[in-house]
Amino acid sequence: MMGNSILITKMQADSLLAVRLEKALVGVKDTMLEQASRMQLGATRLVYYASCFTDNY
């Protein structure tokens, strides 16, 4: 009986860790997508500012 209790506790702990890891990775993904969007906006702004230095402005 003692072995079963330990096994069940370990499985519950593994499940909890998996859920927390999944939430953390979702957060990282969302942050990376937000940062990529900001970089794209910054690149667009840089192109607009750089266009002031071209002949066809």
C-alpha cells in the first residue's frame, strides 16, 4: 500500500509540474509575439524616418 501512495503522489506532482510548465511556456510565447510586433513597428518607424534622407521624399 505504501508504494501505491508514493506512486500516486509522484504522478500528481508530475501533473502539477506539467501544467505549470505549460502555463510558463504560453507566457513566453505571448511575450515573444508581443516583442516581435514591437520590433516590426520599430522597423517601420525607422524606414519612415530614413525616407527623409532619400531623394524622392
